[in-house]
Amino acid sequence: MEQVAQFQAQSTYQNLRKYAPEAADIVQPWLERLFVAFHDGDSCIVLPKHERSRLQDAAPIVGEAHKMDGVYQASTPLVAFAQGQLALGRVWQLEAEIAQHLQRLSRTIIPTQSLADLLNRLFDEPSSWQQKQAAALACLNQLAIITGGPGTGKTTTVAKLLCLLSDGKVEQPRIALAAPTGKAAARMTESLRGSLQRLQDHALISAATAQNLLNLEGKTLHRLLGMMPPKMLPRYHAKHTLPYDIIVIDETSMLDSSMLRHLLAAVDNDTRLILLGDADQLPPVGMGDLLSLLPAKTQVLPEQKALLDAWGLQVDWDSADEVPMLAAQTARLNISHRFKADSGIGQLAGAVLRQEGERLQDLFEQFADIEMRPVPEYTRMLAWHLWLAQQEYWHAVDDGNAAAVFAVWLKRMVLTVRRHDAEQINLALREILKQQNRWDESHGFWYHGQAIMIVRNHAEMGLFNGDVGVVLRDAKGRLQAYFPTFDGMREVALSRLPQHEDAFAMTVHKSQGSEFSEIWLLPPLGAAEHAEDYDCALLYTAITRAKNKLVYWGEVASLQAASERVVHRQTVLAYLLSRSSQQKSVL
């Protein structure tokens, strides 16, 4: 990646020299740092104090952004701002557009009728008080952001929120569900339908509302926006907005700045946007990290507070005539309904987030659902343990039912920090399968029982990066790929598959948007406690992929080091949001 950054920096430097040679020479040392930062997810860099004095000498290449019609505009190739921060002008402009759209969508909506009765009916359990508050706040905003860890009820809250926004309407709202990956979209659909079905069974929503909401199907963001190869330009944008009344996006933590800008631009002024995500998870692979920029506390405007009081919600949120950007749009769920007090997974995840490294060893000794095993000397050893633990999976493969095979596949996954380690485990498992007469390399790459992950989008086939499936023989003995859908399994000819790879082990990054009954986590082989890419967010993300069991193949020292390694991204958007606020704004 550094070589790519060096090439980009050198190319940019050569172009700038044609424009202003002396200034280009001044900024040359900063260019490589900028491009390295972009590859690390930052949108800007912070110059040390002794270099900042040279910024004025770098004109006309370096300048300040100017506010025009309420929007900051970059007028120079590089933009200097705040205390020694520096960004490329095009990157500044991208994140300035995000800030502008967030400001545009941060408007209060006053419902035409009281929602008190419906709120009480939908959220009738004492344990759902926090979800009730989040849903009520979302009803008062065009833009709503609901964050929380696994098991806090984000999907349940949204299911009931959609009922609040739909029930009693003469014309049912047009609703879109989307997520960054196909598997996250499918999981969102399944979870939402489960929650809605329970509401319908208890006669809490009308037949028209139930029919409209149960017919919803999640899709990828690429598909929602109409992004098609080769240029991947969106069909929907600021001048041709998405034709929906409500848009719900799950796994928002995975959205980089580019995709976030595309999404926000395509949201009409009359459309509600609901963003869901876990702010503690890994940030996007690309540049940006919206959820990390949310205000620490929810603060509401006076008219919002008055309505919440009228609906009988005794919230402890502060109220003011002017609040920080996104403070009135953000609701946090921190009560886990999955990880109880006797859950080691939940306790471990919490300890990691609080950087309580001294507690980690005791937790593994105290709880049965988290286990620590010695670091494997080589990946084949771990692959052998995996093979021995997979016998239920291979029995299901022999039976040949695709849905049953996929269900068993979801029971156990090996997660790695490094891509190389995942590849080596998958390769080692292939060798074991060859010894067990389950794979014959002379017959090619595919075999009966193979688990695969798509790694390149193919919009026409409806297959996207991160989608997972299994390869099985059909009734005629032909190998076919099967992918889960909201109502079963979809068959795809192997010859039509986009680029893919084995998926018995995958990186933590690739696992986002997924859950498995049991996770085996492998830290970077070698001196894992010194691995800079093994940090708190990655460790937390890996732990919370496990629903029932976590096996850590490593030493407590590597766990402690990762939990204490907290990385904060440097972004233009953070600066722009800090300079903005929301005032009284009623639709």
C-alpha cells in the first residue's frame, strides 16, 4: 500500500510543479503522508508545529476553504485548516458535501397526531424503555441515527419505528432497506421480518401495515443507488433522488466517505433516513468514520422535548435552543438483551472497550462461553482442529440439503486479523479434505461441500462482495453454488460466479454484518502483541460476531495489547461538524 501511496504522491507532485514549482517543492514531503493517511482511513493529516510556518509559503497550492452560500468550498489543491491540519482539496470537498447533506437532513418533524398510545402498545415491556425512547426520537427527525452493540435491539426498534410511521396511514409509505453487503442486507431482512411477525401475531399493527412491512426485502447499497459497472456511478443522486418515503440503512459503520456522500446526496428533502450501526465496531475499510463523530450525549430541541414529555417519555436528555450537530438525531442503545450478566462474551466485549486489560485473564477463567487455547505453531494445526470440529457440517453436506448445510456453516467460523492467515487456513483445510477424499484437485477448484465468499461485485447476477454460499451437487450430480435469500436458497451455476474464495476462515473485516454461533479468533501469528493493525475496534468486532461461544487461539498478552491500542481517525468531517450546530427547525 505504501508503494501505491508513493506513486500517487509523486504523480500529484509532478502535476503541481506545472502549476507552481516552488510551492510544489514545499508540499512534496506532505503529499506522501497524505496518501498514506488516505489508505489508513484518514482524510487529513496534522502537521507538526515546526512545519506549519511553511503553509503560508506554499500558496497558491495551499489555501483555506471559503464559505459560499453556507457551504465551505475548496479553491486550492490543498486546504489548510484548524491547527495545522492539511487535506487535499477534492477530499475536503467530498467531506464538506457530507456535512452539507447532514445539515440539510437534520430537521425536526412534528407529527400531526399523538403517538403516545401506539408507543405504549408497541413497547409494552419494561425492559424496552430505551428502545421506546430511541423510536420516539426518530419519529421527530428526518434523519435518525440509532447506535448500539449486538443484542441491544436495533432491528427490533426499527421494526416498531416503521410501524409508528406507517400505522393508520391511508397510503402506506414507500420504504427501502439496505446495507453495505449482501449478507448484512439478508440478515437485516430476516431479523426485521421476525420482529414484524411477532407484532402481527399479537395484533399490534393493522393488516395493511403488516402486509407492507413484511414484503420488504433488504438490498445492497450499490443496488439501492443503482451503481453499475464499469464506472459504478449511481443512478440516483441529488438531481434524481431515491423514490422512497423512508430509507433504513444497517451496518452504517461500514460506510466510507465516498459511499456516504452518494447515499446522502440521493436522499430527497421529504424522505426520512434512518441509520443503524455499532459505533464501537471497525471503521470502514475506506476513508472516513461517521459513527465515531457522533456527540457523546443526546441533546434535543425544546419542541422535541415538549412532545416527548407529552407522550409520557421521561427522558434525561438535555434541551437547548441550539444543540451540537447530530445530537438531536442520535439515540444510543446500551442495554444488551443477548449478553446477560452470566455471559462471558458480553463481559469480555465490555472489558475490551473500557481497556480493562487486567481483567481479561480472570474473565476467561470465570466464564464457560469464552475459552483460551495455545497459539497454534502453524496454520495446518488449526485447520486440523477445525476439521475435527466440523463433522456435523460434513454430515449435512452428505445429506445434500443446501439450507441445512448453510445453517450448520453458520455455527462456527475462524476469524483472523490478517488476510494471509485466513488464506493459509483455507489452503490447509483443502489439503486435509484431499486426504479425506472430499476434494480431488484434478477435478478443479470446486468440490461438494465447499463454502465460498464473493469478493467482487456482480450487480447483474445480484452477487456482491461479502456474499457467502455453499457448493453442492444437485439432483443430477452437477456442482452448483447456493446462496441464502430471505425465503430460501438461490442456485447459481458455477460458470456464472464472480471472483470468489474459500470461506471456512475469513478476516474480521470480512465478517462484519455476520453472526456465528461460535467464533475461533486467531491473532496475527508471531508477536501479536506488537501488531499495529490488531487494535481495540478489531478485537471488539471479532468478539461480538460470536453469539454463544468464543475460542481465542492466543495468549492474554496479545489480547491486552489489542484492547489498549485505540486508533482515532483524522477527518475533515470531524472539523466541519464541530463548527456546526442545529437550531430550531420545524417541518
